[in-house]
Amino acid sequence: METASDNPASGPSAAALFSRDHKVIAKQFLALGLAFLAVGGFMAMLIRWQMAHPAAPVPLVGRALFGAAGGIISPAAYTSLFTMHGTIMIFFAVTPILIGAFGNFCIPLMIGARDMAFPTLNMLSVWTMAAATGTLTASFFVPLGAPQAGWTAYATLSTAVGTPGLGQTLWVVAIYLNGASSVMGAINYITTIIRERAPGMTWLRLPLTVWGFLMTSILNALFVPVLAAGMVLLFFDRVFGTQFFIAGSTIKGGGDPILYQHLFWLFGHPEVYILILPAWGIVSDLLAFFARKPAYGYRVTVGAFVAVTALSSLVYGHHMFTTGMSPLLGESFMVLTMIISVPAVLLFLNWLGTLWRGSIHLDTPMLYCLGLVFTFGVGGLTGLFLADIVADMYLHDTYFVVGHFHLIMGAAVLLAIFAGLTFWFPKMFGRMMNEPLGKLHFWLTIVSLNVVFGGQLVIGYAGMQRRLYDPSVYEFLRPLLPLNQLISRAAFVLGAAQLIFVVNFFWSLARGRRAPENPWQVGTLEWSTSSPPPHHNFDAIPVVNHGPHELGNPLVLARLGRDWLGQTEAAELAWPARTAPEGPAASEGVEPPDVAGPPAAPEGTT
Amino acid sequence: MPYGPPRDASLDGHLVDGAFAYLTFTTGICFAIVVVVMGIALLFHRQRAGRVAHYTHGDRRRDHVLTLGVAVAMFLGIDAVLAGRSLGHLETRFWSYPDADPAAVRVEVTAQQWAWTFRLAGPDGRFGTRDDVVTLNELQVPAGRPIYLKLHSKDVIHSLYLPAFRTKIDAVPGQTTRLWFQAREAGRYELGCAQHCGVSHYKMRGEMMATPDADWQRWLDRAVQDARLRYDATPDTALGAWDWEQG
Amino acid sequence: MSLAATALGPGRREASASRGPATATIGMAIFLGAAAMLFAAMFFAYGVMRAQAPAWPPPGQAPLPRGALGANTLLLAAASLVLRAALAAARRGNAARARTRAGAALGLGAAFLVAQIVVWRALVLGGAGPTSGIYGSVFFAISGLHALHVFGGLLALAVVLARGASSVARTERRLALAALYWDFVLAVWLLFFFGACLR
Ligand code: HEA
Ligand code: HEA
Ligand code: CUA
Ligand SMILES: [Cu+2]
């Protein structure tokens, strides 16, 4: 183990599997996550096939997958499909890519560290995740079939009463292991960000990406254990025959199925911010980089991240408005949910402020980011509809909810993944991704994405429930078939468009243009080392003098002839001649270096 | 509308539609502004030879005031107005149950995989007696009178969903939930299950017949006679019925 | 916990200076925060179960053996105290005494686990096992999860002892982490014992 991680040239050898290098671990998470993204996406295609052509044999793959049923998706198979699609996408695709891969790759490089604070724990985290994926995969192949209780696994359906098979038990174990991996990652990320920042990297000089990961990790550390508790109790119910979630008698006392929902959503709502915070961080940085302007209102953005993190656990009841919760509780959750949209609006305004009067470069990562801003806007605003109890009585458990969260997770978060991949690909693999292919992928994706998820909103408003095997059972849903078919066509285009990305990915890996050290001409630390970085990241630990987005500073332009300034470059470069850094310069917007927060760097870092 | 919701047949459904319309309108305007601002930036603030981005961190006091001001204004204009209206509607309409209303028709709903059972108390007004009328997947109600449901479930969580009445409520094992509504006009309306409750969740469909009060009375009388004939006093028959007041 | 065990490979020395006691302590603190949330959620479930029962213990359920559990509590508290004493010895530079005391703490912790198992066995044999009703279920779930954490602490302590005393300072650092963890495990148990088992 020790030797593997210390060999700078560790290629894809067996030894690299046990590497403790954060960059190698990041690639392991990436490979795992992308593979499952493909699986989850494929399942989405099957779901859409069933919605467009209920109980018709699936073309091409039907015989192979559903041979026993003559190529038709059975109700049981459909139930497993959406359960596993949701589970895989959230826990086994987005989590490993966004948090596992990007978090691992970016945090040490962006804060100027040699590695994570606890490299062995990091390796353990990826292996726990691997064990979780193994367990989940196994759940497909056991007697009585794959899990069928939905990604939320509501009791009593998820107990042995509703889903007796071994598959559901394995699901519980897989989620538990997945959570353990996330908590390990969170411990590492938080400690690394607190302790391993390079000298001069004050809290307010951190790239917003790092802030996003920090807040995500805090939520992971605090709320994944709550899910774990739910899984432990569910496991007890399923395996030992206890009755935590099975209603008991009023005389002897007993379990409560609603308790499961409290535990699940007390985790589940923070979870959605766990997924969006890194995306927010990435897009806040990238918009600045490609508009060649400092991120507008950096402090407000950071404040918004913190506010969302603080509030996130206080709103979870909005998923339970129709369970008959007490009126006072329901009303509080409704108002709190509406309040949490204020920081989101602040973020949004700051993004617009960053774009405004910029010099916008429409490289592929930027296109993905702009698409993200658009889809997150629609997705977030539809969240307000659901936050209103009166509207939610009608919209709850319809496709309107499905449309809401896909616009955020299936569109915005997915686009953040594409943006991050194209942006950091050169640093990860030393080659550029192909721009024309990337642009083609972007346009096909963004158009079809909006048809699919916008269509889901319309269908949900028309009243169609989620998780319906065959909507035509209901008369009032029959006229929606053409719309469902349109959505499915668009989804197939969307799915096919992803093949372009796959091709681009592998082609660029092998043949892409060699990446220079700093292809995007930006100043954050990861771009001050070679592409890909050496094993130890930086030859000398950098000393930081500037914030992350020192772009378009006229003084720098005059002095250096370029519009960006590295975070490590001399402090005076950004200041008018002979002005002490302490005195705020007359020129607007030039801010004094921040000294807020704990000591910049632990003594003796270098 | 070609792909709109089913026609609203309830007394209070228009409040739901109103909230939806209000949100669509206000958030639509905000989003349109956002798109226009983005569009202008993308059209006119693009990279060009010689163009230099305007240098600002947007971290001066007036930038903060601007963003905070817009956010608070949005909150007050959209969220707060909506919350005020909705809280009022919940207090005065949706959560103001007709406990004391003698005209209200009370129904016990039992959900199970994958069917709905509806129980009316009959003339004696008490549940679990020999004049109870029990129907499967079909709910008979009078139009123009409040309908007051109490629900529970025998196995897993279900959710009674009445799209034409813009409402739904979960049926939970081990506890009682309640819902009230009123049909504005007679008609046949679909009801369904909205909460994933197993493989045949999609089949858990039923119908609600709203008939003029007199017709409904006639139906009830006949049904009560049938029920009396069929009643046998084994505990099975009363199973699923519980004391209304206890719930 | 592998926190204390993240020794550095060669070539990472430069970054390692900052990975002193503070880094490990922060990592441990975050871990304990996560574990605290796990138990908080379990206690929340306990509270809901208890609030919904007509009486506690529900009719027909024998109350928990409070005396035996109280004795076990003393064992666990003793383990924690002795570990603190071991840490104090290490701080004074007395490596040998630190090791014997840590060994004693290990023994006391193990004795706690055994004693818990005895209680469980008695309960199961007496018909008050985990499936006997909600009263038994919550007790077994929480005390079982707690016992797992105690077991983890025993392993960690065993590792500290087995690693030997390459230097007193290092032993001291590891003992400090172990003591922190043991205090946490004790705190959870005290909360459960006084807040739930006794009332
Ligand atoms: C990453 C994922 C993510 C994110 C970020 C959000 C964000 C939000 N969500 Fe969502 N949500 C989910 C994922 C997410 N959600 C999922 C997965 C479910 C369903 C789970 C299931 O049941 O399976 C769900 C379900 C869900 C429900 C329950 C619905 C139901 O089941 O009945 C509710 C109800 O309140 C809700 C509300 C919100 C709100 C108010 C926000 C807010 O944070 C949104 C804030 C954003 C904005 C307000 C828009 C941005 C601002 C603008 C566009 C600027 C406007 C213009 C100007 C200033 C000029 N969500
Ligand atoms: C992050 C989360 C996420 C993502 C990205 C998606 C993506 C998609 N989802 Fe999913 N979905 C959920 C989370 C997500 N979904 C959840 C939580 C549920 C609820 C489950 C439940 O009810 O329990 C759900 C349910 C759900 C339903 C409702 C089912 C029902 O209620 O009956 C539908 C129906 O249309 C659907 C469709 C789609 C479609 C068309 C996509 C498309 O965006 C998919 C397009 C993507 C691809 C085709 C994959 C691309 C692959 C790559 C890019 C791989 C690259 C690989 C290499 C380079 C090696 N989803
Ligand atoms: Cu009953 Cu779905
Ligand atoms: Cu939520």
C-alpha cells in the first residue's frame, strides 16, 4: 500500500487500486460513478419506453432483459426500475462523481495541499463505496428480485410486510455502506479544508467550489448518520423481526411508519442540498472564469451557502404535507421552506451580476454552466409551488414533483458534472476535451432535457401520479399519452446525445490535444501546477496572495498584459502603485486582503 | 387547455388552482426578467477583440444592498403573499373540518393493497353496526354537502387522490387521517392512489359518484336494506370499522 | 478508527508538519459529531415510540433489570476514568504506567461488553428479547448499537497498545484520541441509562 501511493508514476496497475493519492482516488470515484450514471440513464430509457408504449415489448434489449415476459416490462420490473434508477442516480452516480471525484481532485489542489489530511481514510472511503455498489448490484440477482420500495423506501412497504425479498435487505445494507463512505469523505474534506490550506489561503480566498464542498461535507457528516439510524432500524425490522416501522396496537404500543419518513427526510432534504451545493460552487467559480470577471458578491454567495446549510434540516417536513401532520407543524415547514428560497435567489442574482458586463467566453464548460443556471431557475421556482401546502395537496406525488427534482438533479446537477468534467479534464488527464463535440453534446442535451423535464411538469399539473406502471388505467390520464410519447422521444434523443459525450470522453483521453498548464487562463492554484499534476501536487507549497477570481483587473492588464492573476502572484500586482495593501484603493471594487477567519495556515506548513 | 388538469368539481379546488396560477404568474415574470438579463449579457457582453470585462467584485455595500433588496422584495412579493393567503385558506377552509356540521356525510375509508373500502354509517349514524353501507372502490356521495372522510390503512401507506377535487391525503397504518371536501355538481369522478404501495399501485383506482341529495338518499335507503339483509354479526364484518370519535 | 493510524509515507514529510495532534483531533471531533447524530436519531426514534405507547413499560412487559445495568454503567465509567489516568501518566512521561493503565481500561471495557451480553441473554431467555415488543426492541437496538461502538473503541485501544511505544509523545497523542472516544461512548451510555432505562 505504502509503495503504491508513493510511486508518482502509478499507472492503471493493480497497485494503483490501493493508492492513497487523492488524484488517483478521485479517478476511481469517477470511473465508478460514470459507469453507474450510464446504468441509471439506461434505466431511465426503459422507464420512458414504458410510459410511451405501455406493456409493449422493449425493442433491441427487451428479449435479453425481460425474456421471460416476452420482452415486456412487467409491473414488478417497472417498480424495480424506478427504485433502482433513483437510488443509483442519487447515491451511486451523482454522489461519487460530484463529491467523490471532484471533491477529492479539487480540494487539495485548490487549497494548495499535498494530499488529503487522512489519505488512508480516503482509500477506505472509496473501498467502502465499492462494497456498497457490489451489494447494490447483488440485489438484482437474488430470489424475489430487486428492491421495489422506491428510492425513498417508505415503511411499511419497505419492511418485510411489503417487500419480503432479500433484494430490499441488500438495498438497506448498500445505502448504509454508501453513507459510511460519505461520512468518511466528509471527515476528510472538512479536516483538510480546516488544516491543510496553503499559507495565505484565508477563508475568504477559497474558491467557491471549495466552499461548496465544505458545506456539503458538513451536511454529510451531520445528516447521513440520521439516514443510517433509519437503515439500522429498518434492517432490524426486516431481519430480526422487530416492529419499529410497523404499526402496533394502541394497547401494547408499537411502531410507527411515519417515524421512518421523519428519519428519512431529516436526512433527505439536506441530501438534496448535499447534491446541489458542489454544483453551486462549481458554477459560481466557472461563471466568473469564463466571464473574465471576479465572482459578483463573493461574500454574499458564501453567506448564502452557509444559510442554506444551516436551514436545510429545518424544512424537511415539506415532503410530508399529506401525511396528516399537525397543522402548526405543517405551516412552520411551509414558511421555513419559503425562507430557504431567499439565499437561492441571492445566489442567482450574483450569477447574473457575474455575467453582466463581462467578456463572456462561450467555451463548452461555460455552456454547461449557463444551461445549469437556466434549468436550476425553473427547477427551483417549481420548488416554491410544492412548498405551498395548498398547491402541494394537488401536486404531491404527481409528475410535477418528478419534473421539479429532475430539473435540478437530472438537469442542473448533471450539467454541473459535465461542466466540471470538461473544465478539469485537462488537469486530470493532461489532455483537452474536444470542443466541437462538446458543443454538439451541449445543444442536443439542453434542448431535449428541457422538453423531457418541462413535459413532466405539464403532465404533473395535468394530474398524473408518479410511479404508475400504466397511466392508461385512469381515464383522465389517457389523453396525455401523446405528451408522454413526446417526452419519451425527447428522452431517447437525450440518451443518444450522451453517447457523444462518451465518445468525446474516451477519444479525448487517448487523442485529445495536450493540455498546457493553464488552458483556461485562470488563477486558482490547481492551474499553477503541471497538467496532470505530479504526485506531490506542488513542487513548493504555494503562498497565496489573492482571492480566486482576480480577473479583468485593469492594473494587472496594464502591467502584465493579461486579464488574470494567479492566486500566488505578488500582492502588489493588483494594487495601484504605492498604495499599502491595508488602505482600500480608490479604484472601486478593489478589496483589501481579508484577514477574517482562523489563522491562514497552520504554523510550519512549508 | 389540451393538457390541463381535470375540470375542478369541488367547492374549494379553485383555491388550489388560484395558488397555482398566482405562482405561475409571479415566478413567470421573475424568470422572464432573469432570462432577458441573461440574454442581454450573452448577446452584448460577449468576448470581442479588445473587450475587457468590467472589473468589480460586487462586494461593496451598495451591491449587497441591491441583491439583498431584490431578494427580500421577491420574498415579500411572492412567498409572503402566497403564504399569507394559503395559511388563511388552510385555517378557514381545508383544515376547518365539519365536525359540528349535521349536514356533513361521514365516511370511513380503509385502504389496503390494492383497493379502497368505503363505509357509511347508515341511519343510526354509528359505525360498526348492522346498517353500515360498505362499498368497494366506489364512493357514493351527495353533491352540495360536505363530505368528511377518515382514513386508515391495513397494510402499507396509500394516498387517496381526487384529481378533480385537487386534493389528496395519505392513509397510514396505525393512525387516522382525515379530509373533507364538497362536490359542487353531480358527476362521476375518478379517484386513485398517489402513494407507491407495491407492484399494483397503478391499479388502485376507484370512482366517486356525486349525485343530487335526493337521489343519494334513495340510493342510501336501498343500500341500507341490502346491508341489513347481508349482515352477520361475526367480528369480521365490523372489522375495519372503528369508533369515529377515537380517531 | 484509522484516524490515528494515518502515518505518512516517505516523500510526504513536507505536508506532514501540519498533521499534528490538532488535525487528528479535528478529524476525531467530526467523527464524534457524526456518531452523535446517529445516536440522536436513535433517541428520537425511542422518544416517538415511548410517546405513542399507552404506558412505559407497556402493560405486560417486565421493566429492564436496572440493577444489573447500573453495575454495567459503573464498569464503563471506570474504563473511561482509567483511560484518563493512563493519559495523565503518558503526559507525565511515564510510558510504562500509561500502558498498564490503558490495558486495565481495555479490560474494564471488555468486561462491560461481557456484562451487557449477560443482560441481553437473561432478557432473551426471560422472554423479553428484541421481538417481544417495542419496549424490548428499542432497548436492544440502542444498547446493541452502543455496544458496537464500545467494541470499536476496544479495537482502537488494542491497536494503540499493540503498536508499542515508539515514543511517549506518540503514545500520548493516540491515548488522547482514544480517551476522547471513550468519553463519548460513556456519555451516550449515561444519557441512555439515566434518560431511558431508569425512567
Ligand atoms: C438537488 C436537488 C434539489 C434542490 C436544490 C431542491 C430545492 C428545493 N425544493 Fe425540492 N425536491 C428534490 C430535490 C431538490 N429540491 C427532490 C429529489 C424531491 C422529491 C423527492 C421524492 O419525493 O422522491 C423534492 C421535492 C420537493 C418538495 C416536496 C414535494 C412533494 O413531494 O409534494 C418540495 C416542497 O416544498 C420541494 C421544495 C423545494 C424548494 C422550495 C427548493 C428551493 O431550494 C429552491 C430555491 C430556488 C429558487 C427559488 C429559484 C432560484 C431563483 C431564481 C430563479 C431567481 C428569480 C428571479 C429574480 C430574483 C429576479 N422539493
Ligand atoms: C440525479 C438524479 C437523477 C438523474 C440524473 C435522472 C435522470 C433521468 N431521469 Fe430520473 N429519477 C430520479 C433521479 C434522477 N433521474 C429519482 C430520485 C427518481 C424517483 C425514483 C422513485 O420514484 O423512487 C426518478 C424517477 C424518474 C422517473 C419517474 C418514474 C416514475 O415515477 O414512474 C422518470 C420518468 O420519466 C425519470 C426519467 C429520467 C430521465 C429521462 C433522465 C435523463 O436525464 C437521463 C439521461 C442520462 C443518461 C442517458 C446517462 C448518461 C450517461 C453518461 C453521460 C455516462 C457517461 C459514461 C462514460 C463517459 C463512461 N426518472
Ligand atoms: Cu395504494 Cu398506491
Ligand atoms: Cu426537500
